[in-house]
Amino acid sequence: MNLTVHEILVSQFSRSLEALKSVLQKGHAYADHKKIDFTVLLQTRLVPDQFPLSRQIQIASDSAKMAAAKLAGITPPVFEDKEQTYDEFVARIDKTIAFLRTIKPEQFSDFEKRTITFSFRPGGHFEGRAYLVQHAIPNFYFHMTTAYDILRASGVEIGKADYLGNQDWKVD
């Protein structure tokens, strides 16, 4: 059986967003233990000209919902980017996952024929397959990885297994 767009954008992105919630929870517990306001972590950057953790989370969320919506030919929900607290960021991730899970596999049936445009690139576009493999997947994981890296560089004890999240290991 072939890997489907639904499996990538709905199943795997949802799994990765669940892992993001888990590393955020560890970051929250770390901040509590160290008596650091969690908003300090949310404003942490790896380098001065890079977005902080808060924006990395928002962009990962947006990337997941936009990719799925664009390739399914539907309108994604709009989130206002007003999150300030741990609970608000967890709620945003939950809303993103809930939206992804509303999309049915058949909605991706013509994804390769879709023309994907962006307001920041007037006149330019992607065809569906190129958008999926050259932009949607790498962009989502770039922001997921950066969020993880900010927490790890801040001292939160997380590792590769935390980034990967729950996996369907089979036991022989």
C-alpha cells in the first residue's frame, strides 16, 4: 500500500503536534522546578534574528493546518496568534489537531492538481506535489525542530524520543 497524503498531513502531523505538547509540558515543569516564569521560555530564541519559541509553536500550528487545507481544497481556521500562556499554547495545538482530524482521506484525491499560492509571492505558485514535498513537510518540521531546540538549549531535559513522540512499535 502506498503512503497517502492523509497519512502524512493528518496522522503524522497530528502525532508530531502531540509530541510538541509533550515537550512543552516538560518545559513547563522545568520552568516551575527552576522557579522561572514560563513566558521567559516562550520568548527564548536560539539566535537574535530568529523567532522565539512562542512564534515557532504558532508557525508549526499554522503550517500543519494550512498545508492540509490547501491540499484538501478547503479553508483552514484562523487563529489570532494571541497566545501568552502554556495553557493557551496547548489549546492552540489541540485546536490544530482537531481541525486536521476533520479532513477525510478523499479530500486529498486531487491534491496534485491543486495550484498553491501565497500572498507573499505574487504571481508564483506550486503544484500540489511540489508544495507537499518541497515546502509543506520541510517547513512544518523546521519549526517543530526549532521549538524543540529552543527548549533543549534552555536546559529542558528532552531527547530524541520526546521529539519523535509516540510510535507504533511492534513487539515480536
